[in-house]
Amino acid sequence: MLHWNNPKFFFNYKNNHPLGSRILLWILIFSLSFTLISTTIQLYYDYRKEVAQIESRFELIRSGYVDSLAKSLWDLDREQVRIQLEGVLNFPDIRFLRLESNIWSENIILGSVPQNSDFVDDSSRFELIHHTPLKGDQLLGTLFVNIDYDAVYGRLWGTGLITVFSNTLFIFLISIALMIIVQLKVTRYLEAMALYTRQIGRGEENGPLELKHKPRSARPDELDQVVDAINEMRSAILQDIIRREQDQEKLLYSRDQLQEIVKRRTESLQSAKEVAETADKAKSQFLATMSHEIRTPLNGVIGMAQLLLNSELDGKNREYIEGIYQSSTILLETLNNVLDYAKLVEGVHIPESMAFRIDELSKSVALLFTPLATEKNLSLSVNIDPAMHNMCYGSVGALRQILSNLLANALKFTQEGSVEISVSPVWLYEGKQRVCFQVEDTGIGIPDVLQTRIFERFTQADESITRRFGGTGLGLAICKKMVDSLGGKMGVKSEEGKGSRFWFELTLDTQEGISADRAGISMTNTSSTAIRAMGAIEPNTPLKGHAAGVSKKSRPLHVLLVEDVSINRQVAEAFLSLEGFEVFCVVDGKEALEITQDQKFDLILMDVHLPEMSGVEVCQHIRESHSVNTDTPIIALTASVQPKEVEQYKRAGMSSVVPKPLIQGELRDAIQQVLQPTAPPADKASRQTNHTDEDNTVLDESLIALHLKVLGITKVEKIANELKHNAVATESKIHDAMIIADLFEVSEQAHKLAGAAETMGAKALASTLKRMECAANDEKLVEVERFHRALNGEISQTLTLLMDFIERHRKASSELQDKNAKANLPE
Ligand code: ADP
């Protein structure tokens, strides 16, 4: 924007200041119009004045000159006439005079008579009359007076033009002055306000509006009022922005909170799912174990019964033995089914894949059941679609078992009519064939409501059918599991009283696809390296970290200890140091992965429950990393030593497991075993945590005494103090988490402190915390609250007893020292 003292300011004024220029224009238009009108009026009055003056001159001539001129004419005094005429000619604006005398012949003309042809003589005439007493009035001549109107008009125009010009100049200067005043007093402030409001609109914050060069008057003028209004608007906008930002922050916070809660819920749901799955598998495993255990004596019973049946028996006894034999056979079948199902759940029961012919498989299965069909007077047929590629590659054993089960059921539940096996291709593509197997019967059928549940284990149509036909309700569940494992699907279509059609379809390699894919189809389950049981060496024989008896290396063995809970870390480190190992400690999985990348260790001790990345995951990464530690033995340290969990650690590549709380002898044994696998294993792997709910002693004094013996009182005292500090901090964290009902956090904190407490021998506290952790994982808020209420008291009780115990130990050992010292004193 140009300043007003810049010459270009005026040229660009219209563009830069449209309002100012418009005001200027209107001022000019109005002023000029007024000037013109006033000048015209002024001219009109001047004209009237001139005319009046001419009239008065004529009057003066008439009254002052006409009579004396008539007298001079009467007297024939030419000279006097001339003098008098010159006197009249001297009046202003008289162009010329002409005297036409009746006494003498020539006219007298004074002044200049225009010679131009268009001149019209409009002179005024005065009659020169002389009165004599004898003759009365006598006309002696006529005087013509010609007025110079051009001069009068010229004068009037001149005056008018000067007036217009001077007025216009005056108005122009006034307008410029006005424009400057408007610019200085109004326009520039309006422009400043516009600029300011535009800046606010763009979100540029410049503080409240203050007009430069505009001192605020005591009584605010209009501009001050506009400034106040803009500032109020600005405050309102700012408040609005702040409120919105706060709202947005609140929203973001709530969103983050929600995300966090969802994440935790998902995690806890995931872990709950895993727990449920584990429990489910454990149940199947239990059934399988039991079945397996029962099968052995049952085989004995069947064998004995068979032997008895082959011997001489009287009718009644034979009947009894036959009863025993039949019941045992049925029981054996049931047990086999349970075992099969459990194996399927474990995913280890799919027979190996091999090449086979579908038509032959179907016919051979049908052939097996022909005697039964004949016995029941049922027609049994096999129908193979001619479009089938019979030569296939797949788990023929599984197919045979599924088909046999379906066919056995079909024959079992059909009293009259027929049973048919039919096989047809669904699609054929690039060496693979989708095949649909169907077993159709005209038997009793299955009610609609049951058709959806019929593939669940232990499901049968109803009591009467079970009573009539027997069975366990496991056959279809086994078939379904097998089909699922083979990547297929299975279903049933049935109408009560009319019959059923069981079908399953799966993809098999055809002859063309066999050679290419055979390697990938193998269904054998290769179990990973078996977990090594903890070794059995003399419990108190130290390993001597220079690997005496373990390794022939001369340097101390390097052990990496991955443990996030400080107390556990200190205890484990102390144990390892006592064994002579050089111990490197890290606190989480990330650090463990970093250090194992390029620093070779002889052994890694890995806590399983680590923050962010579990010990199991870390172990997997190390095994897959191809780093210097890919083959380093890794021992899991954990309180979770259920067989399923141990199996999981094993699958992840752990070499052994040592249960928590650590016991030096056990740790030593495990290390011995993984470093020197030839040492005979001792069956100690299944040590569970020793405490039980019934065992209500607060401290595991034997463990603490062991710690005191192995680590020394100073170290134990240090660890106990740390436990105290941890317990107080954890209690407050749990308290905070309880306020917002964050059970995930409660579970995490409880788990950590439980580990530390257990290591220290505070077994009642550890037990409470573990139960609290479980309750939190199960989202049992009321239960967690109950534990939480008790926690504070329990912590202080535990810590008091722990400190007392240590103190007692200190006193006892100093008394012992005194006693020994006295005993050694000479008499
Ligand atoms: P089980 O035969 O040992 O009882 P299954 O799992 O093989 O166990 O079968 C479960 C139930 O499904 C049977 O008890 C029966 O009620 C029903 N079922 C199976 N196959 C048929 C069939 N072909 N016709 C009618 N009902 C059947």
C-alpha cells in the first residue's frame, strides 16, 4: 500500500482505496454542480444590475442633458451642443451619439459607429423639445444614444468565468483535503481492521487489535466501537478455538483410552481363548491318557476271555465269559475312538499320504461291510462317476477310516432298503481334483434340529437310539476332524424316517500332480527336539563355571540372563555367579535379541513372561535368526510348568525348563543337563509350584534359609528391601488400575510382584497375587477387589515376617560365631 506522500498514491488511489475515491468523486460532483448553479444565479443578478445602471444613465441623460441640449439648439450654439454631447458620451458603455437637428441640416455623430453590415442600430432616442411662451413646445431635433451591450456582456462573461474557475479550484483543493482527512481519519483504519480480521480468519494470532496513530478518546467514537466489537469477536473466537481444542484433546484421549482398552480386552480375550483351548486340549489329553492306560489291562481282559473261550467251559460259564468278551470289545472300541479323537485334537493322527485308486478304495471299504449288509438284507452298492480321475495321492488311511465310519453308521441305522457309496469329481485343475464322497441310506434319518450338532463329539440323536444302537457319539466327530485336517468339508442331508446322505469333499492330487507336490503333502508329524529332563547330579556339587565337568574351555562360561523382575534377576545372577559363570543381564526381549545378534553365549536363561515380547517369542527369534547363538542352549525360567506349556516352550526351541521360584540345585541340574546332554536325566521336570491354597504359612522359610546360605545375609537383605520397595510401588499401581477398572494392568502388576515374592520365599503373598492375576484375567472384578482389599495388609505382614526372619538369622549366626569363638578360646 502506497503512502499518501508518494506521488503514485494519487494515481493508484482509486484502485487502492475505492471507498475514499468514491467519496471524493461524490464530493466533486456535488460541489461542481453547486458552483455552476451559484455562478449562474450570480451572473443573472449582475446582468440585472448592469441593465438597471444603463436605465439610470438614460434617466440622467433625460433629466440632465435633454433640456439643456434643446436650449443650446434653440440658441444655435453649436459649440455648446458639442460640449454637452461629449459630456453624455463620457457615460460608461455608450458606443456613440447621433444628433439629428431640425434646425440645421447636418447630423452630429460622436463615438464610433460600427461599420459592419449586420449591425442593427438599436439606439434609444430622446426628443429635444424647447418650450417658448409664444409658440409653445417646439421639436428642435432627436438625440440617439447607442449602448455598447457587447462590452456589458463581455464583462458579465468574464466575471462568470473567473467565478467558476476560482470556485472549481477551491472545491478541488477542498476535496483533496477532504480525501486526505477521510484517508487519515477513517479509511486507513477500516483497511487496518479488514487486514486484522482477515488475519484472524487465517488463524494468525496477533493479540488484540489496536489502531496505530489513533489514540483512544475518552468517549469512544465509532471507530473505537468497531475496534471493541472486533476484539470481542476475537476473544469469542479464541475461546471457541480453545474449547474445540480441549474437546478434541478429550476426544483423542478417549479414543486412545478406548484403543488401549480394546487392545487389552483383545489380548485378555486372546489369552482367555488360548487358556480355553489349552484346557480343551488338556481334557482330550486326559481322556487319551486314561483310555491308553485302561486299554492295556483291557487287552489283558480280552485276551484272558479269549483263552477261556477256547477252553472247556460249561454253558453258563461260557455265556458269562462271552458277555465279558463282548463288553470288553465294545469298551475297547470306545476307548480307541476316544484315543483317535484326542489324537486328532492334538493334530497327530492323520495317516501318511500315498498314491491310491479311489474306485479301489471305495470298493474295498464296501467289500468289508458286505457280510453285514447281507446279514441285514440290505443292498450295498458303489457308484463311481466315469469322469473321475481314479489315480490319486492323499491320506488314503484317513479316507478309508471316514468312509468306513459313515458306511458302518449307514448300515447300523438302516433296517431295510439300500446303502450306496457314490464318488464324483467337483472340479479338476492343474493336477488337483476336488472329490465328493457320499454315503446314502434309506434308514431312520436324523431330526432337523440334530443335524447341525451331529458332528460334535458325544452327540447322539436321542436316548432311545443310543439304547437301541449303542455307540459313543464320537465317530462323526472323528470323521469331521479328519476331513478338516485334510482341508475338506463335511455335511449331512437327512429326513427323519426316510434316510440320510452324509457327504464330504476334499482336494486330492491326481496322477499328474503327484510327482510335483508329493514332498509337500507328507502328513507325518516330526516332533521338535525333545525337551531334556533336568539332570541328576549331586545337588550340592557346584558346576564350577569354568565348565569343570561340563566343558573343557578355560574361560568362564558366558551366560545371558533375560529377566525383567529385578529380584528374580538378582537371585538368578547370584546363583549363576556362585557357580562361576560370567553373567550378562538384560531386562527384555528386545535387548536379548540385540545382544545375542553378535555376542556368543554358552547358555541363555530366559524368563518366559517378559514385557512386550514373551520369552517364547524371543527364543523363536533366536532360533530362526542364524546368529552366533542360533544353537545356544536356552533354558526357560517360569512358574507356568503345565505339560502343555512345557510342550509349547519345547516347540519354540527351548532346551529345558526350570520352574520358579529358582532352587539352586534344580538350576544347576538343568544347566548340567543342557551343557552335558549325556548326563543321566532325572525325572524332575514336572515340579509344580509347591504352595497350595491350604498351605497357609506366609513364608517359605526353607527357601529363604537356602537363599541366606547361598547368597549371604547382605545380599538377601538387599533383595528383601527391593521386594519391599517393589511391593509398595506395585500396590499403588494396582490401586490406580483398580480406580479405572483396568484389569489388564492389575493382572500384569500382580504377575510381576508374584514372581518376585515367590523368588524371595513370600509364598502366601505370591499365592494371593497369582489368584488375583487369574481373577483379573477372568475379568472377575468383585474377586479382584476382594484380593485388592486384602493386599495391603498381606504385604505389610509378609514384609514384617520376612525382616524378622532375616533378623533372627542374623542373631542366630552371630550367636553361633560367638559360640565358636568362645569354643576356640584357650582355657
Ligand atoms: P455313534 O454312532 O458311535 O453313536 P456317531 O458320531 O457315529 O456316533 O453318530 C452320532 C449319532 O448320529 C448317532 O448316534 C446317530 O444318532 C446319528 N447318526 C449317525 N449316522 C446316522 C445315519 N446314517 N442315520 C441315522 N442317524 C445317524
